[in-house]
Amino acid sequence: MDKRPDLTGPLRARLRAPLTLTWAGLLAERLVRAFWPLWTLLIAAGASVMLGVQDYASFELVAGAGIAAALGALALMVVGLSRFRWPRRGEALDRLDAALPGRPLQALGDTQAIGQGDAASEALWQAHRTRMERAAAAARAPKPDLKISRLDPFGLRHIAMLGLVVAMLFGSVWRIASPGLMIPNGALAAGPTWEGWIEPPVYTGLPSLYLADQKARIDVPAGSRVTLRFYGEVGALALSETVSGRTDGIAPATDPSQDFAVAQDGTLSIAGPGGRSWGIRAVPDTAPSATLLSEGAKTTFDGQMSQPFTAIDDYGVTGGTATFALDLGEVDRRYGLAAEPEPREVITLDLPLPINGSRTEFTEALIENLSQHPWAHLPVTLTIEARDAADQTGVAAPLQMSLPARRFFDPVAAAIIEQRRDLLWSRSNARRIAQVVRAITYQPDDALFRDTADFLKLRTILRRLEAAYEGDALTTDVQEELAAALWDLAVTLEDGDIEDALERMREAQERLTEAMRNGASEDEVARLMQELRDATEDYLRQKTQQAQREDGTDQPDQGEQNMTTLSQQDLQDMMDRIEDLMSQGRMAEAEEALRQFQEMMENLRVTEGQPGDGEGSPGQQAMEGLADTLREQQGLSDQAFRDLQEQFNPGAQAGESQGNEGRNGGQGRGQSHEGQGGQGQSDGGSADGEGQQSGQGGGQPGDLAQRQNALRQELERQRGSLPGGTSEEARGALDRAGDAMDGAEEALRNGDLAEAIDQQAEAMDALRDGMRGLGEAMAKENQNRQGGQGRAAGATGGQQSDPLGRTPGQGNRAGTEGDLLQGEDVYRRARELLDELRRRSGEGARPEVERDYLERLLERF
């Protein structure tokens, strides 16, 4: 600007702040452009020191790098000073004026060239200045231009800044002083010093030890690394140690950097100013140990073994193997086993390890199915070996056993499996096997082969076997193919159509599980549930037929005493519970219950009934009758509660009362399926159709009172037909149930639904007490008749629970017993119900009668 603007007092004060900021921006721009190489170098050097790069280099290299950095910084400082120019006020004023439209500050420095003395011209000139002053008063300081990309095309400043950020995250500011300790002249003033660490092996998980903080005696794991650093004049400090056991490749004792491993007990000393000495004890890493457990070993019906074991290691087991070796000396060398066996590799399996938790001491089970191995059911020796991170191993004492595998009870299937074993034992048995198979298939009858296709398959295998050994073509591959064909045929003969029924049941369970996960509609879930019911009934029918062929059991183990028998109604109750959970939206619990149901069905043992414990015994008939009565009463109570909601809150039928579906879930929606109230569906397939119509049809208080009266009369009839050994407590409980039903009937006739529901709840509690007493009487009768032995249902009591969660030992109780849920689940469910009652009782929009009823429930429970 040629002339300084003529600013008035107020305008000068207004422009002071933006003008100062503009000058500061110019100063920042010139500092950055002149000195960015200098601060880039300083940041890079500081980041390197904070990261401890100097600890991994020699003194000479560190000193040379320091000198080079200092000279470079000095040179960059000189270059920066030569380029730097201090900004003047005029330059700041010009930058500020250039940021304003029309450059008003320059206009204020102009003078009137023509028209002086003319009043009109001077008035016009004054108006022009006033407008420029107004524009200048709106001045704002422009932003400084700090971009230097054109000066730093390689982004060196960004690289240095990234290194500084990394150093601040993972380095230490205190390392900045460490290069100074390496300078001899500096050390002469401060004196020589040292620092050191002991780092245990990583797999131990132990922390590093700072030597300066340790006492005179240190216990460390063998293999720990000792790291020492000597600072100051070389030779002022020296190392003396006997823990490494090194004999060659030893660095000088005065070397500034020392690094070695602890291999044995000994001493570690630092001689010189400030030196110390420690006694080091190398704690050896003990080898792991493993033990096979004889208790808890079991084999499932399909041949899957479960062999428990324990493993211990001081720092944790990292792996291991289980080895099955044939015990040839214990083999009964007769028939097909008389020949010399073909050499086979031992069976080696990986040991299972805990997925989470500590591995220093744990108990796991080796689970594997070896049914198709040639050594199935032959004497073997099981040895397990545990391994730790130091590659040390511990071997358990060998366990003599027969290789667990599936057992076959069908005579033909068992004979085929034996011939398969002989074929895999030695191919020299081929001629003998062909003779045996030909004898089996000679003039077969229906007792041997239920399906002609099975007979034809065996004859095909026979022809292939004869052709192979007669033509010297019985290779290992052919041997394996024939063995696989024999196995498939034996399984088909053993299982018959049970396997198909089991597969259909599994597929139905999988489809139902997938539907629950994907949020299928109620109709779809009901259809899949019915498919599961049908497949389960088919499977149980085939299972029962197989049990009859095998003299009452489908498994060979007859010594198990802790058994609980399940009736068809028990299984039906369990599927009803799954459907209840789905209808209430508790899909996670329904999926878990379905998984437990699947496991129970796959491991089911079907047994024949015994006298006095069958479906036709008086006690069982009485128990089933009471169970039906309890379900009827539950349905009536649910219908009364829904009617109460609809009376004071008509919108609750489609919403909140959706989950109140009674004992049998969506089947009838509040009414029982058995007995006189059973107008619902026999499946859940049309719960929203006919089931609702049934519920509505019986929803009038008069209709409910008539049904309650009929139910009470049925209870009186059942009480009169109780077995003679029923206790007085059970009879008294049923009397209380009848009185409560009578009170509920009277309340229903009077239209007092809340009172009727209370009376019905008391009737159900009394019915459960009566059923419990009847079950105890039946259990005592069975125990007295069988002398406390055998396979009677609930004979051992108290130690196991059936798949419905009930405790055995109290007879064949129905699935509606009060302790259906046990343990923590019942308390959690009770808490959920109480919370829901409290929530509803606190909603002011609900009718007062309904809230009063909810408050009475809360007071009771």
C-alpha cells in the first residue's frame, strides 16, 4: 500500500483485533515454510529415542547418529533463518484489505484529486469514505495458509508425526535420557549404572522381573531370559554368572549388553560401582501327568464311547494323544481270529482340551465312535499322553479294555459283523467267510431276512468275495469295499425300519428348530409340531417292536439300576411344553427343550411292562384319571381368567391373553383336550381357528359352572375308585380339591370370576397334593413287591431326573406334578411371573376389578 489509510478512532479500534490476527497468521506461515524440515527431523529423532532404537545399537552407531542429527538440525536452522522474514504491519494490512470486497482500507488512504472546494464533490467524496469505513468495519482476519504440500512432496512431516504417535503409544518418554547414559563423558559425571530384567518363558504367563527391585534370592522358571545393560565407562561394570551353563560363545564380562538363559541354579553378580549379587534358583518345568478314569466310562447304543481322563500340568496342557493298541496276547485266537493278523497302525486320537478355563488341571472325556474299526470288541490297550508347551510329555498307566463299539443283537446281523471282522483281520479268511455266508443264505426264510432285498445284497457280496479270492484280486481296496458293504447290510438288518423312523424324527426336529429361529408363523409351527408328533409315534412303535425281539431291551446292559420309565403321556407332555414355550414367544427355551427331547429320544431304552406297573394297574389308572382332571381344571381356570380380561378389557383377548393357553398350550386355548371339556384340537395345527371358537363357546359363566360341576362329580367318582393302599393324606387332599371345586362352581354361577379363579387355583394345588400322595403309595407298593431290586420305575429315587425334570422315586406321577421344573429355572420363572403381575397391577389403564385381582395374587404369592 502506498499510503497508510486515514482511519478514524472507532474504526481503528475495531480493526485492531483482526489486524493482529492477520499478522500472526503471516508469522505462522513463514515459520512453517522456513522451519518445517527442522521440526520434522527433531520429531523423527525423538520418536526413535522413545521407541528405544538406541538400545539395539552399539555406542558408536548411536553416537554417530546423534552427531549427524545435531549437524542436520543446525544446518536446517541456518537455512530456515535465511528464508524467514519478519512480517510488517503494512503486509498484514494489505492481506486484510485483500480479503475484503472493494479493498476499502486502500480506498481510505486515497485523497480527493478533483473537485476540491466544490460542496457537491466534497459531499460525494465524504459519502464514498463513509461507505468504505462501513465495509472496513466488517473486516475478519483471513485464515493463514499453512499447507506446504508443494514443499514436502514425499510427506516426510507426516511420516515423522506417525512415528511420534506410535512412540507415545508403545514407547516411553523416559527413554529420551537413555542415550545420554551411553556417552562416556556423561557417565563420568553421573557414574556407571546398569539395569536388567528376567523374562520367564511366554507360555508360563508370569510377569517379567526388574532386577533392581529383586531380593537376594530369586526363583525363576528354567529357560528364563536375563537381559542386562551397562551404561557409563566401558569396563567399570562386569558380569559374573553361573546360571547359564555356557561354555562357548560367551561375550566379554564388560560388554554393555548381556543376554542369556537360566539353565541351572547359580549366582548372578554385577561387579563395580552400584553392583549387586543374586542367588538364582531355576525352577524346572515339571512334565504333565495324565490318568484314565474307570468310573464314568460308557458306550451309547450306536457305539460311541466316552472315556473320561484327567490331566495336570504346572503351566497348562497344550495337547495330547490317545492310543489304542491291539493286545494280541489276550485275543481269543479261534475261528477267523486263528490266522495271523494283517499289520495295522495303532489307533491314535487327539485328546480333547477345555475350550475355556484353566488347563493346569482338568477332567475331560475322550469321545469317539470306533464301531467300524477291525478291532471292535477285541482286547486293546489304551494309553493317553499329555503334552505341555515345553514339549514334555506325561503318559498315563495303560488301561486294558475291549475296544468299545456298537453291539448287534439280530442273529444274522451279528453273524455278518463277525465275518466282516474276520475279513479285515486277514484276507486269508476269505474262503472260510464265503462258506459261512453261503451257509447263511442257503434256503433262507422270513425269520432270517425280513426283506428280500437284504438277502440279495448279501448274495451279491458273496459273489464279489468269491470272485476276488479265486482270481487273486482280493486287494486292500476290495477288502475295504466289501467290509463297508457288510457293515451297511448288518446295520440295515439290525435296525430294520427304525433308522428310517429315527431319520424322519430328526428331520422333523431340524425343520421345527429352523422355523423357530426364522420366526415362522403360528400355522407353520403348528404343522411342523404335528409332523414331529407323528414321527415320534412311528419311531416309538418301531423301537417297541425291536425291544420285543430283543427280550425286552434294545441295549445289552441290564445292570443299570438308576432308571426312570416314561409313558407315552410323558412324551406327549414334553412336546406340549415345547409348544407352550413357542406360543409364549420363548423361542430360546423352546429350542433348548427340543434339543433335550432329541437327545432323550435318540438314547431311549424301550422296556416291556412288568406286572403291577403297567398301564392297566389300578394305581396307574387312578393317576392318569387325576392327571386328566387336573388338565381339565387348568383349562377351566384359563378360560375364566380370559373371560375376566375380556369383561373389563376387551382388547386383551388378542394380545395379553395370548399366552394363557392352559395346560395343553394352543390346543383348545384354555380348554382341555381330554374329558368333557375337550373341544380343542388334538394338535396345534388350528389353534387360532376351532380352538378359539371352542373357547368362546364355553366362555359364559353358566357354561363354565356346568363344566365345573361335571368335573367335581368326576373327581368324586375317581376318589371312590382309589386303590386300597392310598394314604389318608392323599384322600384328604382330594376332599379339599372337591370343596374348592364346589366353591368355584358357586362363584361362577354368581358371576364372580375373580373368586372362581382363586378357588380353582386351590383345587389344582390340592389335586397335585393328592397325586403326590398316590404316587408315593404306588412307589412303596412296587418296592415292597420287588424287594427294592430290579428295574422298577423310580426304584432308586432322588439321584436322577427324567427328561421332564421330575425326581424319580415317587411312582408314575403324571406330567402335571408341581415340581415339573427343578433348580434355578423354577425360581427364575417364578420371578418372571411376579414381575409381570407387578407390571400389570401398576398400569392405571386396566379396570379396577382386574387390578384388585392382581393385587390379591401378589399378596398370596
